[in-house]
Amino acid sequence: MNELAEDQQPGLDELMQAIREIEVGQFLLTTVSTLASLAYGKLDQRELEQAKAAIEAIRALLPVLEGQVEGDLARDFGQALANLQVAYADAASGASSASSD
């Protein structure tokens, strides 16, 4: 039974080949999408420092993404970043006004 499990697991060579085949643009797209989801989730949980870190990472990656994916996708993520920044500002101002009450 162990032999079967070992046969089903990819070898190191296969993993290296799979990594070589990954397109950087697609990987960045997935990363930015994941970061955006994470940022929204952290904002919902009021974890503002975590949300800010995700937003800043997206901001840093967008210029690289623009040269790697279709213009519409890059523009959509630019809009998502703007929306996240507004949501963060709202959450941060709500947190500061709540703490001053």
C-alpha cells in the first residue's frame, strides 16, 4: 500500500518542471487576487494592520502585473486596490473615532 502512495506522489523532477512551466504573470495575478481577498477579510475582522500590509503588497505588485497580464485585468485590480484603500480609510477613521469616544 505504501508503494502505491509513493507512486502517486510527483517526484522532484516533476515538481521542478511544473514550477518552470508557471507563467509569472499568472502567478502574480493569483497572488494579487489572494491578497485582495485577504485584505477584505482582515478589514471585516477589524485587523487593520494586517489589511494595510496586504493593501501595500498589492500596491507594490500592480506595476509589475501591468506588464504581464491583459490591460483590462490590470485595470480591474487597480480599481480593486482603490476600493480597498477607501475601505481601509473608512475602517481606520471609524476605529480612531470609536477610540476617542
